Amino acid sequence: MKFGVNTFLTDEGIQPGALARALEERGFETLVVTEHSHIPVKRESPWSGGDVLPRVYYRTYDPFVALATAATATSTLTIGTAVALLAQRDVFHTAKEIATLDRLSGGRVLFGVGVGWNREEMRNHGVDPRRRGPLLNEKLAALKELWTHDEAEFHGEHVDFDPVFSWPKPVQQPHPPIYIGGESKAALDRLVRYGDGWMPRVKTPPEELRRVRSWLADQGRPDVRTTLCGATTDLAAIEAYAEVGVDRVTFTLDTAPEGETLRLLDDLAAFVERTGQA
């Protein structure tokens, strides 16, 4: 099993290069980061964590600029998103950003995507929240066309373009692995059609992880990898995840200044060593 961290990178916490270097030095395999373009002042969308939205949501760095900094500070660390809000993003800019990052990092990118929860944020991007799932699906399909064809075109209900040139192409073939976030039926259907990996949250019990992996095999997708996000230092839980075939676990790393973050990483590295799974 591989281990990494999921976190919010902000202007008030450890900087991306320092964090990435510290992770690699301590034997962690992955850094995945959250995306929010902005948080509307007037917000009615409920946050699953409670009534008060944490400060980090308001201050996130652009994920791909931050990950580029992380890439230059490391040589082996896998870098990616958990999750990027692709329904809100321009498909051409996103294709170029990820392909550029993949090339500059030497093929170390994973692309985790989700539909998002903040409806006001979506509306500010001109996205109808009721249609964000179908829009995300088409953008995933269009990204694959842009990454894998010299003359790419796509014709859908939400995304439509005639043949275009779009370079660079990613290093990884056919493209960086796409990880689908979420546990709903719609997310799992999206996973079968467009995903290379599944990115469930830690609230998903081991028996459900096992069921979904079995279901994926029945759908002809036994190759799908599983990255579980948001783990805590619970040894029994880590052993249960390994038993049901989870390939990678990321621990939620609080956003904090560099000194405090390094101490937290030391504790996490010591825990990983005790698991015997690394």
C-alpha cells in the first residue's frame, strides 16, 4: 500500500515546495490538494462538515500552480488533485495545464475530479448545478480527446468543438490517471466510463470498498485502482483497507506553518512505519 497526504495549500500554511520535499524525504508517495476558485459571500449550499466553513476553503492556492512548485522540489513524489472541480473549468486550459505539469514533473501527475458541492460557486462560473454531472462527464471525455489526438474534436450536448491542435501531450500514456471522487451511483457510473482510479472518502466502510471493487470487476474494470482519502492514524482501519485491496491511502494533513507541519509529518511517518504496509 502507498501512503500520502491530502491537504489545503494556502497562503497561511507551509509552502508547496517545502511540503513536497518534506513528504518525499519521509518516504511518502503522494501529495493531493483541494481546489476552490473562490467562496461566495452569500452561500446557502450546506457543507458536509458542519455549519461553519473552515478558513482554509477561502484561501486555497491554484492547485496546478502550487503543484508545479511541488514538482520542482521533488523527483519521485506523485502530485495531484483531490479533487479538481472540472465542471467549473475551461476544458482547453485544463488539458494544457495538466499536460504541462505532467511533462515538467516527468509523468508524476494524477487527476482527481469531483462534481463539487458549492452551488453558488458553480453558478458564478455559469454552471447550472443541476447539470454539473453530465457536464463533468463530457469534459472528461473531451480531455481524453485533447490528450490523445493530434487533431482533437468533440461534439456533445455541453462541450462542442471542431478539430483543434492542443499541445503539449502528457508524458503518461495514454494520459495521466483520472481518479473519480465520490461514492454515489452517478460517481460509480462515471468511474466505469471515464476513470482509471476511484477516490472514495474515509467515511466509506471497508465492506463497501470491497463491494465496489467486486462490482467494478463485474463491469469489466478490475484494473481500477483505489485511493482512499482522509484517513486517520487508526492501525486497525489501515489493516482493513489493505485487506479489501485499497492501493493508496492519504491522510488529511491540517494546514499549518512549516514547523508545525514538519512535526505532524514526523508523527505520520512513524505511524506508517508501524503499520508494516509501506
